[in-house]
Amino acid sequence: METEPKNLIFKLGAKLLLGLIDNETVSKNLSNAIIQQISASVKINYEKKNWSKDFFIIVLGSTGMQTMSFGSDVDLIFVVRNSKN
């Protein structure tokens, strides 16, 4: 899957306009791309910030339900029990 946001949005938008994909496919692709970005950011920060292993992230709304659209925002809650910093 394309992970560069601008390229992904352009490609999905063009395919949707041409009738090559439906709204559900757009939603799932957008949601999956955002979740991949969140996972990559968590990995980087976990290593750089020396987080404890006792944390989780709640992905709310359209991202968590995989119903994102081009105008959706991303709602996250980070819960870290014991930060080492």
C-alpha cells in the first residue's frame, strides 16, 4: 500500500472519480494508511523516548472504524503507565 499521504489521496481520489473503486475501498485504504503511520511513529518514539512497554493507543472515530473519508480527522488517546523520562 502507498504510504505517502499526498500520493495516496491523489490516487484514491482519481480512482474514485473514475469509478474504479467505491467509497468503502477508499475508507479502508485511508484508515489502513493512517494506522500504518501511527504504528511507525510509535516505533520511532518508543525507541527515542525510551517508553516503558506498558502503554497502548486507542484509535477513535472513523479511523478506528475504518470509515475515513478525505475530510476525516484522526482521534487518538495515548496511555502510558510509567514513562522512563
